[in-house]
Amino acid sequence: MDASVPWIDGIARETMLFAAVGFLIGGIDDLAIDIAYLFRAIRRWWYRRATPTLADFPVDGCTGRLAVLIPAWDEAPVIGAMLRTTLARFDHPDWRLYVGAYPNDRATIAAIVGVATGDNRVRLALTPRPGPTTKADCLNTLWSAALADGAREGRPFTAMVLHDAEDVVHPGELRVYDHMLAHADTVQLPVLPLADPGSRWVSGHYIDEFAEAHGRQLPVRDALGAELPLAGVGCAISAAMLARIAAHRGGLPFDETSLTEDYELGLTVRALGGRGLFVRALERPGGSPVAVRAYFPATLDTAIRQKARWMTGIALAGWDRIGWQSGGGWRDHWMRMRDRRAILAIPVLAVAYVALLAWGLALLVHLWAGTRPASVDPALQLVLAANLCLLVWRIAMRWTLVRRAYGRDEAWRSIPRMLVGNLVALLAARRAVIRYAGTLRGRPVRWDKTAHHFPNVADLPSV
């Protein structure tokens, strides 16, 4: 036992040093975003820039024709309710729903047809190949159908809006897209996960992450003028820009070999000289934001699968596929590094948990042996103190952002939910690496979707 004590002390010291330095780098990176966010808020207050409301996007001023693209694979339980809700909610003079399905998914086709037969604003488009392929493949089918209808009717669509089969759309979102696309090529609205009473912790941790991502990070990217990735829902792209992207890619705008075609689409727009906007608008002064809402995965397994797809598409395969934008400025490179740091942060997080176990074991061994525990180097103490300060600040920022979007109860839950998010990230990283290794060996990319459920909208407050 005596001979093992120096080994245990050494493992505890080295793992803590590695984790502490890793956390410090990540903490400083997050702090820089926070400073930019606070500077933006102070500047808006100083110049009295009020958050726009739906009154600033009147129906009378809408001149575009919008196609809403909804790809669906194995969505029979939710697609019918989603389509009926969407048809009843949108407040815009000229739009149409294009819903994509696969020829071997008869249940989803039947659910779509059940709605489409009673409303000519719904169009069903079948992919030429059986599913699942990729979401991008389904989106290309929908895009082609919308183009064909526009050409045949002599009234081309001016923009394409992206939604998923589980989304609760906002009544006024099309008005925002229509007006703002006069100033940009893409528009992204906030995404607010719904609080699932049956999954306060697993589904709830998405609340915290999106409150930060769409409450702080995307506004900062927009303010900095950095490239703006799309979330795949609650976003619109001008038809002219999609046509440019299609020409650039040889005929189709959505990359069928990508797991995160929405994310890459936003970066492609920037690479082609286009402009993206993140727009936060309120229903009325002091009211709820115009946002897309949906239930997110409620079980550990489904959350891991979804996060693994994001990690694979953005931080692994995406890094290989799109690399670093040639000629991009420091803002774009910084944001791409932040997008990809998730996979780099996982080893740091894993080593941090090893360090906690090693230090606990070392203390027990020294207590049993009656010896003094090894002292912590003063430099490491300084790094640990800085990390503690950064952690407290991070918790405070998350609490504030979640409280603004969801209220005090969810804000307090966000603190222990950080541990849930860490667990999901650790397990998702393992799945992502395995899946990415499979693609390197030639395994075809497939739509690894999760099961969804659609809420009773009448029971949801402020939706």
C-alpha cells in the first residue's frame, strides 16, 4: 500500500492539472462571449433600441410567397396534429406546406394524406428512394416540389421555411421572415424547448442549453457579424440564395451526405457572400418571444442519440467536410472553434471526474496510513480558484437566461441539470466517435432520428 501512495498522488495531481487548464481555457472562452453579450445589451440600452414586436411586421406589408418544408420519416404519431395546428395558426397571406415522406413509410403517408385531402395548402412529396436516407435528401425533394409548383403556377416562392414534424409554430413567424428577408438571405428565430412535466431533468436540460444558445450565443454571433448557422427549425432562406447554393453544389441546395445540413447551410450562405440574421421579436411589448417550441427527447437514450448526431455532424464529420473558411475573419474562426469544442471538451470533462475520484481515493489512503496528503502547487491553486469564479459566473448567467425564458423554478433546476448535461455529453461523445469511425470506413449516412410527441397546444401557456 505504501508504494502505491505516490502513484495515487501523482495520478490525482496530473489529472487535476489537465482538467483545470482545460476548464480554464473553456471558461475564458465563455467569459468572452458573456462580455460581448453584456456590451451588446448596454449598447442597446444606451441607444434605446427596443426589441421589435409583431406590430413592426404587419400583414399588410407582407409581399412574399413562402413554402414551409417539413421532412418526415416515421412521424405518424405526430405529423397529423402538427399539420392541423400549423394550418390553424399561421398569420400570413400567402404560404403553403410541403411535407416530405418516404414510399416505404405508409403510416406517415396516411397521416399526411388525411390532412392534405381537406386542405389544399398541404402538399405531399415522396422521395424517390425508400427511407431512411438523410434529412437533407428529403429536403431536396421538398425544394424540388416547391420549385415545380411555383413554375407551373407562374408564382414562384420567394423563400423556404424549415420546420420539423414535432414543432409548434408561432402564428406570426411567417410575417417576421417575410419582412426581414428584405434585409438578409437567412433569418433564424429563437427555439424554445417545451418544459416536459414527465422529464424535468433529461428533456429539461435542453431548456438550459437553448436558453444560452439562442438567448446569448446567437445574438452575440449576429452582433459580431460572424457566420450564423441555422437550427433547422424556425428559420427561413430566400429562394434566390437556395438557388445560388444549388448551383454551387451542382444542382441541389441541401447536402445529402451531411448529418447537420441545417448548420452547414448557414455557413455556406456566409461563404457565398450572403447575410444571416438572428431575430428576437416579441408578440407585444413585454410579452413572449416569437419562437418555435417543441418537446425534446425525454429519455437518456434518445437524448444521447440526438446529441451524438449533432456532435458527429458538427464537431467530427463537419470539421472534415468544411474545415475553416478560406479568407474568413477571426470572428468566423472563433465561432467555428466554439461549435467544435464540444468534442474537445469531453476528454477534459472525463479526466475531471477521474481527478475527483483520484483525489478522494488519495485522501482515504492518507487517512488510513496516517500520513499528510500531498499539497497542491500554488500555481494550480490559482487556476482552481479562477475556475471556481468562472463556474459561479457561468451558473449565474445560465440562471439568468433560463429565468428570463422560463421563470424562476426552471432557473433553479438548471443548476443541478448541469450534471445531467455532462452525463449526456459524455455518453453521446462515445456514440459519436463510433458512428464517425463507421463513416470513415464507408458506412452510408442515415437519418438517426428520435421518436417525438406533439403537445396539446391548448394546454400550453404563452404558446
